[in-house]
Amino acid sequence: MGDTGNMPAASLVIVANRLPVKRVEADEGSSWVTSPGGLVAALTPAMADYDDVAWLGWTGEDGASEEPFEHGGIHLVPVGLTGPERLLHYDGMSNGTLWPLYHDKVEPSEFHRHWYDGYGRINKRFADAAAASAGPGATVWVHDYQLQLVPGMLRAIRPDLKIGFFLHIPFPPPELFYQLPWRRTLTEGLLGADLVGFQTPEGANNFHRLALRLGLGSRRSKSALDVDGRTVQVKSFPIGIDNERYADMATSNAVIEAAQNLRAQLGNPHVVMLGVDRLDYTKGIDVRLRAFKELLADERLQASHVTMVQVAEPSRDRVDAYISLRERVEQMVGEINGDYGRVGFPVVHYIHQTRSFEELLALYRVADVMLITPFRDGMNLVAKEYVATRFDDTGALVLSEFAGAAHQLKDALVVNPYDIDAMKSTIEHAVGMGAEESRKRMKALRRSVKKHDAATWARSFLSSLAEQEA
């Protein structure tokens, strides 16, 4: 960790796997720019309520820590990871063990002691950095599955701090979590927080039951535990998006024109279906392609009538499970286009690239049907982003019941992604949906997304943490 002695003691410390900036190289040298979207946008309104804010995280580059610096009014404290450390902590324990386990083992988890040891060392590094950056009685908000040991480690160093933890991915039922050889120490790590937050009531209930089952706390209430004389609150806080930003940009002339041009480039199809995902085995990309292919084969959809666009942003390209998924997806895209496409008019437009914010907005505006079919997802903000751009109350959202967003977006067409026949019927319904039904559903969806936006989420969590007993 770099020396934080020359930095003011922060009243709010954000601890996340990544810093909210990325390095950009130019002819005149490198500089830092704010990372787009995600956690940065969600926390910005809440951070404005604090005098001094520090954000701890990895830069995304292998190597030793750089010195702390200021960007956009926030003190940034880089926490370094070498290449070997990243392989153990991030690629190994975080994404080889915890990610598949927390997503219902869609792919098998691997349990390796050296991964866990590396995970523990990096969590301690983050905890030490947070302890050094926080002022007396400060609030520390730790984020996500890469840092689950930090709350307990930090409490041991700085018991004066108010500590919160939020998990951005699903939390599994105790029966699944029990497979972890380190189930007890990870749970103890989370219980070091005063408030443990989850995306859904289901996740909060799973953790509450787990702590009781392990004998690490006693039941104080449905949403609280007694742990070593402390009260630990366990609640759900569904994360939102910057609704105003998406809604305003969607009505801009640049996005409207880009959407019109994009539809023309697609051949002005009657219906455009869209999927926007990271290329991840949890997202159900292959199952929606299979459903589309069968609908074409059954002649329930016509290739001359419907076009599908699938954006699959690159993700963990070095991991075998992801390499295998990419091969399956690309083979299926090729089969569909080979069987049903025409020269110059493929039925599926597949994009294995990261799109800019403006390009995504144009895609959202073009899409008559949005397909979000994960096998398991903590929230899935793409669903909310799509809804926020539908200022004319058009469009249909097909949403997996296993996405956290389904708890809020009840007027979506909710589907079980494991049921291929139900998936086909739901897609067919979405494609043929009448204007009146579409308008009614989308109005309700837009009200929900607007009400539960990112600022509301962050302030709600921090308010609950501030009210927690000392």
C-alpha cells in the first residue's frame, strides 16, 4: 500500500475491488479518467453528502501500489496486486471458487487452499489500507465478493469504525454455501460488518440462516443477529441506475438519429430483439439463441420479420469455461445464420466487443424486445437501463425470474430460463405484443426504475448504517 500519511482522514471510505478510474495512454503521457457506469455512478450522489471521501481499490494493472492521488474530489488509494497475486485472489478464489458457487454452480466451483490463502492476504492488504485511510469513527463501505474477509479484519484493527458490506451478486442458500471448506471464516468476515446488504430478500434470508446454522450469531429479529455483543443488521437493498442520465440521453437528437441509422443498417426489420451481456456462462446467452432457433424452425417466427442483435462483451477470456461458452455461442450464431439468413441479411448480428455508452443507448432504442435470461444474477442493471430509455412506453422486456431485477420489475414478461418451451412462448408473446399491453407494462416498469434509482439505493444503505447501534 502506498503511504497515506499526507492524505486527510476520510469520513467515508469506499473499499472496492477496483478504483473508479482507469488509465488512458496518450501522446503526451498517461492520465486517469473516470470509469463509465457501474458502481461509480451509483455512489457519486451519496458521496457528495460527505466532507472527505477516500476510495480504495486495485488499478487493474499488475504491479506494486502507486501513491495515493486525488481525482474528481475523491482521494484514491491504489491497492497493488502482482500478477501471481491476481491469479490467486481474483482469477482463482474470487472467480474460480466463489463466482460459480454463488451462481448456483452453473459451472463447477474449484476449491484450492493456495487460492484461499492468496485471497486472505489480499483482503488483509485492503483492510490495512482502509484502517489507515479512515478518520476516527468514520464510515467504511466494503463492496462485493472479492473482499468478504475485509469487514472482520478491519473491525479487529479499528473497532471504532462503522462498517457496512454490500454483495452485488447473489448469495446462495446455506446448503450450497456449506460446500466451501472456508465457510466459517468467510461468514465471520462478513459478520464483522454492522450492516450486511444484499440485492434481494432471498439473499439476505440465506445469509441470516447461514449464520444461525454455523452458530456464529443468535436471532435478534428477522433482519438482525446478535454477534459477540453487537447487533448485525442483514437487509436487502436492490441497486438501481442513474435513471435520469439514461432517460435524458435517450431523447437526445444524437441517440435518436443513431437508432434510426442502426435500424436501417439492420434492413428495417419489423421486430428487433436485443441481448446485451458480458460473455458469461451465468447469462443464458446460449439458451436464448437456442429458443430463437427453434422458433424459426417451428415457423412461429419468420426470419424476414425478426432480427436479433446479441452483444457479448469480452469477459475472462483466459478461463476455460468462458472459452467454451464463446465457442458454443459463435457456433450457434453461425448455424442460425446459415439456416435462415440471406446474403447481406443475417438473422443474428453477433458483436463480441464492448460498446460505448451512446452505442448502447441506440441499441436500447432500436430494440422492440429486450432478452435478459440469466440462470442467476444479483440484479442485472441492463434490464433497468433498457426500461429507462423507453420514453415512448414502447418495447417488451423478457426477464429471467432468477435475476434480482425480477423482484422489482414485475410487469416484465418473467420466464424460467431452464424451461426452453416457456422461453419460446414468452419470446413469441413479446414479439406479438400489442401496443396497449406494451404501453401499460412499460409505464409501470419505468415508474419502478425511476423510484428505485442509484442515489436512492446508496443513500438508503448509508442511512441504515448510520442508524445502526454503536
